[in-house]
Amino acid sequence: MNKTDVQDILMNAKTSTPNVGVFGVGYDKYWEQFPGLLDELMQKHSTIIEKIQVHDVSTTDFGMVDTPRKAYETAQKLEAANLDIIFCNMLTYATSGTFGVIIKNINVPVVLVALQPRKALDYSKASTYMQLANDDICALPEFAGVAVRMGKKVPDMIIGTLHDDSAVDKQFEEYCLISRVLHDLKNAHLGHLGHPINAMLDMHTDATMLTSAFGSHIVECEANELHSCYNKVTEEEIKLCKELILNFFDTPDPVSDPISMKLRDEDLRIAAKVSVALTKFVEEKQLDGLAYYYDGPENSEERTVLTNLIVGNSLLTSKGFPMCGESDLKTLIALLIMDRLGIGGSFAEFHPVDFNDGFVLVGHDGPHNIAIAEGKPILRSLKKYHGKPGNGAGVEFKIKEGPITMLSINSTYDGKFKFVIAEGESVAGPIPPTGNTNTRGFFKPDIKTFLDRWMREGPTHHFSLGIGHIASTIQKVANYLNIESVIINSES
């Protein structure tokens, strides 16, 4: 292994390509009546496809559906294409016979797209042909009503103009990101190593229930498999990974916490060796993420390995391989969702409240997403991992300042999942120098009211923390998965 081979010793960033289908609808009676109209509409169709393709998705064009017979033929093709999301281009008025059988038989999200070429008709020169070329919204209520009659939800809609409409472009970006989430959830193989911390009742999850709701397969892993990878790590790999870690992190002197120290070389070495072992383990098991917690025998090498995953997990999480401590599979799903939406996703819980300034510290010990850190993250040696066995390197940083979104996924009494979602702000200010992440989280209307509203929705004590305000997008994901969701009210 040479230095070129290990510029990214902890793997390349995770990428995936969702499958997007597009079809247009129209009314076959028009084509003979208005020569040239079909060609003009198909050019509009091509322009809309170009707007989709810029978002790194694999796009299949199913052409024009302008009769019920074509709808039946297209429905079969759509079903066979293993799609993650479908855009229906409302190119002009179309009878709902071009749509009813499709929405009845398709079990992936369908988005109705109505984009007028003109911002307004030129009324002094208006004609029936001009109206039909801009009749994109005419059939929307008919399609919505027929979806309901077919036992389906009213599809989401993108309404606007074909050109120079930034809101439309943002909506296409949002739905393509959602397609990436849905694609990766139903294809993910998520590792589960160990067990939840004893008596942490909100962490337990039925693996079959996860597969039923999200499509993800849970790979049950053994501690000895990771330990075996640890024993295969070479001195050269350790050396190169130590250099990589020191490039990622600062290693300052301790401040006020007596259990923290300046990073010791022996802790750096163990963190590097375990990081390489973790990468080998993930590759061998072909995992897309990992939830873990395992004590191991006291004073054993196995315990050393299993309690020093923090640095490697943080590096991998920042590169699209979500890793989650305390064996929390539900929050692992939440981390994956946020990562594929492009907002990071870091393992978090509530820490002490600052009642003077009205915020709550949001963070956790263990693995985090350093891709969304404010400034350079810190490594400290910790004499003990509070509440857990072992000692070693701890990761400390703040989430980037600005808007933040939180997602908690809990399971309810009747055996279903629920998304609890909220938006807030990460603001500047000191955090405890404890070798853990902490962010000053401000939430409206005030911290007491917010926390009360959050707890009343029955979340887990863990959640995924990301940058940006995208609560409505996450709720769309929940809707497409047929999962209950709530966005915490921020009004007074």
C-alpha cells in the first residue's frame, strides 16, 4: 500500500444513483386538430427532463401517454423499471384515463409537473392552439380527484413556468434528493453489532419491522469479525491513518474537565488501527452503515477494539457511511436519510439547558458527522468514556452555525414508526471541553415550550442533527414511506 492508494484510506464517499421515470400526458384528439402541437409539447417534455437530469439521477423517458390503452402499457413498463420516483408531465389537458391505471398500480411516489411555457398568454394574439400549449394545470384537479378514487393520496405537484422559475428548480432538486433517500433505504444493508445498552428501552428495534417499513436489510454482525479485521492491520496502514487523522483534527491541551487529556500517542495509534480495521470490516460485510454497542471482556483486546470506534466512525459518517453508537438502529436510519438529503446527519441527544440565554446543548459522546463541523474538530484523550467501558480518543466539535433540523424516529405502541421533526438554529458560543460534540441549539418560541412540545410527541432520546431547514422535505419522505410524522410547532 503506497501513499497514493491511501489518500482516502477510509474509503471514498458513498454515492448512489436513483432511478427516475418521466412520462408526459396529453389528449390524442388534439394532434390532428392542431398540427405541430404534439411536437411542441414533446419539446417541452425534453426541457423538463433536462431539468431533472442535472441532479445526478438515472432518468428513463416513457414518452407521451395520450390514451387509456397507452396508460395500461406504460403502467406495466413503469412497474418493471424499479423506479424510485416518477414525474408526470402535464403537457396540456389530458383525460384522467391516461393516469388512473398508472396511479392505481404504482407504489412509488408520483409527482405531477405543470410548467407553462409562457408566464401569461398574449391576450391580443391568443388562440386555442396557444391555450392548449399552456394548459398544464387544466387536468390537475381531475388527476387529483381520480387518485383519491383509486385509493391513493393526492400526488405532490410542481406548478410554475417552464423557464426562469427558481422555485421550480428547487422543487426538482428536492424531489431528486428524496428519490436518492428512497433508493438507498430500500437497497441499504445496515450492520448491527452487539446490543442496546442494558435498560435503554427506547433503543430496541425489531429488525424485520425496519425492513418492512424502510426496505433496508439488517446484517447481524459479530464482534469477533471486527476483531479479526483489527488483527490484519499493518504498521504501514496505522502510520498512514495516523497522518490522516491528524490532518482532520486539532489536538489541543485539556481545559477544565479532569477526565480529559491532550491526545496521547497510544490513543491515536489505537484509534488509527481500529479505523483501518473498521474500513476493512465494512468492506468485507458490504455494509452501508453500522449501529453498534458491545462491552467485551474486561481488560481484553476485544474491548479495546469495540470501545475505540469513535474516530473511525466519525470519519466514515462524514463520507456517507452513517455510524451510530449505543446500537440505535432507528437513529441510524435517520442519519442515512439526512446524509442522502445532503445535510449531514450527526448522532445527538439533549444535554443541559442554559436557562440564562435560552438554549439547550445538543450533542453526544461517540461517533459524529465531522463534515458539518464548525471549524476543525478536536480529538482529546479521555480517561473514561462516561457510562460506558473503556477509554481513549474522544471527538469534540460544534455543528455549523445557522439553521439546523432534527429527526427522531421512534416506534409506537401499535408497532409502527413515527418521525418527530423540528427546526432550530445553531449559534456561536463556547461549549463544554469534554471530548464530546455540543451545539448551542435555539428553538422557538422558547426553550421550555419547545422541549415540552418535543417530548409530548414521544421521541427516542437520540436523534439525527443536520444543517439547514428541511423539515417539510423529511415529512415528504415520511409520507412516501406511509409513516406517521409531526413537525414541532414553533409558533407561540
